[in-house]
Amino acid sequence: MAEYDVDLFVIGAGSGGVRAARIAAGHGARVMIAEEYRVGGTCVIRGCVPKKLLVYASRFALEFEDAAGFGWTVSGAKFDWPTLIANKDKEIARLEAAYRTNLARAKVEIVETRAVLEDPHTVRLLKSGARIRAETILLANGAHPVLPQIPGVEHAITSNEAFHLAALPRHIVIQGGGYIAAEFACLFHGLGVDVTLVHRGEEILRGFDDDVRRHLRSEMVGRGIKVILGEKIAAIEKQGHSLRARLLNGECHPADQVMFAIGRDPNTKNIGLEEAGVKSTAAGAVAVDEYSRSNVPSIYAIGDVTHRLALTPVAIREGHAFADTVFGDKPTKADHANVPSAVFSEPEIGVVGLSEAKAREAGFALDIYREQFRPMRATLSGRATSILMKFVVDRASDRVLGVHIVGEAAAEMVQLAAVAVKMGARKSDFDATVALHPTAAEELVTLRNKV
Ligand SMILES: Cc1cc2nc3c(=O)[nH]c(=O)nc-3n(C[C@H](O)[C@H](O)[C@H](O)COP(=O)(O)OP(=O)(O)OC[C@H]3O[C@@H](n4cnc5c(N)ncnc54)[C@H](O)[C@@H]3O)c2cc1C
């Protein structure tokens, strides 16, 4: 009898776990993967994908408004939340089925249960009680939204529930200053909800470039979202069917829903880390090296449970690198430099590389190029909005260290700019590229004014 039941046991069938399982199986490993909720994980089931579908839905409102300046009369436009949610659920079910098919095709066995570590080579399946011996174990079990310890928190929702509300709220209070809070504030606002965003910090989107942070907030306020900074919700009171969010300063905000998007903690509790001797970081994540290996040689961890860069493509890269390293005889480190990211707010943000503050902290002498301009479409729509573009450039080498865009299609633009930044492009390379006219993106190659 073989010493191990499988070569690889993966805990969590999300973005990272599924990629790792498929690639390892492709390298010839016998692989089993456990999932306690739905195959596809956060991104597919209750993250990036359903969110983007809701964002698309919310943007039609702007299209209808903007159309008037171009001669259109759009009358009788009505929005139906249950239709959107039902169609979104159908698409998510289709994607989940595709993930299952791909795993089956790769000959990965799926076990639908919560799984926990018992020792460096044993996983226990909670549904059946079975114990599986594995030569290597991969923790790919993600993170979860955090809720504060305040009176009435049981009435609040997180992003998990926001995707399944029976009815669209008329008024929502959202606490949080990160990208998920900003995205939900904007998408609910676009769908006609009265939105109040409460954030304890001095500015939203900590970690993003300061110009980007200010620009998005002023656009959000300009569109009618109430943003309250330096405050937080102290209690939630229920009165009949409605709620009241009471802030620390005593102010009360009535709402049909109160949502928290104040961060996500790695899923490291009650999964047997202590039993297996796996060490955590101070932030409560699984501690790993650059090959995603924990301090226990047979146990690896990737994705959100390691709290490095909590993004789907990063989890996927880490999973792929792990499988190539351990089963493909090709040691590969996951590369976390110059990872592009977006905020699907309204207007949206696309970013790659260093913010001005991070670049200064790193000791670079900088040239900053910044432009704020009215998009062509706004000339006829009359919308009061502007696009922000900013380049952070190393003065010594002329290398572009960061590109920051706020405006329509910013995410699409930055995905392409990221190729140039990753290749080490200089500002002069952008300047040497002929503009594509008339676009907003042409500003990327015509930015001339140093701040
Ligand atoms: C609202 C929202 C929007 C987002 N938007 C974006 C975006 O636009 N772009 C982007 O790149 N990223 C986005 N993200 C982040 C992205 O979803 C995550 O970074 C990504 O899903 C992480 O992948 P993962 O494999 O580490 O974990 P996950 O995808 O979370 O998968 C972990 C899986 O493990 C399962 N699990 C947990 N514990 C156990 C256990 N003990 N046994 C069995 N199964 C277990 C879970 O049910 C889950 O399915 C968003 C996240 C949220 C919440």
C-alpha cells in the first residue's frame, strides 16, 4: 500500500487552489481538493465576478443620463433588482460548473466538505470523518470579511450577503474605506440607492496614491454619495423594518441596510495550524517563504490565507508557481512586483507600480507628471467629471515607477500600461509612442507637464 493516499491535498477550491490542483495533476500528481462552500471560491461566487456584473448594471444609469446631450430621449427606464440577481446567479452557476468540469478533466478529485489539518501529512474531512494522508498539503482556503464588535452588528451585512439581498435597499450606510467599500458605494448609488459611506480614516483608499484617493472621493461626492470621514459606526439599532446606524459622534443615519467592508482576515482559525505546527504571521496569516512554503516542509499556502496581495490573478500565479516548483521540477517564485489593480468605482481606478509616497519612501528622486482633463464625452453630456492621469518617474533613470488613472476605462488602460512598466519602460518610451486619437488613453503618451 502506498504510504500516502494522494500526492497533493488542496484545502479550498478558489482561484489559487483550483489552479494549483490542475497544474499539479498535469505534472502527474494524484490530487484531491476539498471545498466547504462552492467550487470557484470568493472571486467567482461572491467577489470579482458577481461584483463586476453589478457594476455593469449600475453604469446604465449614467449612460441613460449622458444620452440626453447626444440627442436621445430615454424614457421609462426601470430597474429590477430580482432580475439582475437571478441572471447573475445563473451566470455564477455556469462558471461553477465549468470549474468542476475542468477539475474533473484534469482528474482532480473534489471532496465537498470542510477539511482541517491533523498533522504535517494528514487532513481530516469533517463531513465523513475520513483521514487522508498526503505527501504535500496546500492551504488555499482564503479569507473572510471582518465585522466589528458593536451592539446590533447582527443586523449588518458584508459583501457576502450584499450579492443576495431580497430587495434593493432605498438607503444604505456602508462603513469602510477600502476598494470593496468604494465599489459597493458606487454601484448601489448607480442603482438608485441613497448611499452614505463612513470611514474612520482621513481619506478613503489607504495605500493608493494620494491624488487618486482625493480625486475619487471628490467625484463620488459630486455624484451624490455622502462621504463621512474620521468616523465609525458605534451601534446599529433596529426599529421595525428599518435600521439606524449610530456614529461615534452620536449622529444617527436611518437605513434599510448597514454594510461593513472594513477588511478581510485570513482563514487561519480552526483549521489545525497548531496541530500541524504551522506558524502564522503577526497579521494572522500563514507565514510562507517566496516559494509559498510554510515552516513545515510538507505544507504550503497560497492566496488570501497568506495575506500577501489579496487579488485573484496573484492567487492564481502563486498556485501555478507552487505546482511547478513541487511537482514540475521547475522552482518558481511568485512575482509580486508591478501587479496592476483596479477599483471598479464610478469613475474607475487603474493603477500599476508605486504611488508617489511609496516611491519617495523607497528613496527615489522623482519627476511627477499629472494631468486632469475633461473627457470628450462630457462635453456633450454635460457631466461634471474629469479624468486624472499621473506618472511617477525615477528622475535618475527616467524609468516609469507608477501609472495612476482615474476615469472611464482606467482598468483596461492600466492592464496595457502594466506591460510597459513591467518591461522597465522609460518616460521617453511612452513619449516616443504616437498617440491614438481621439481617445483618453492618448494622454498616456502626451503627458508633458512636470508638476
Ligand atoms: C467583494 C469582493 C470583490 C473582489 N474583487 C476583486 C477584483 O475585482 N479583482 C481581484 O483580483 N480580486 C478581487 N477580490 C479578491 C479575490 O476574490 C481574492 O483575492 C481571491 O478569490 C483569493 O483566492 P484564494 O484562492 O486565495 O481564496 P478564495 O477564492 O477565497 O478560495 C478559498 C476557498 O476555500 C474554501 N474554504 C475555506 N476554508 C475551507 C476549509 N477548511 N475546507 C474546505 N474549504 C475551505 C472557501 O469556501 C473558498 O471557496 C475581491 C474579493 C471580494 C470579497
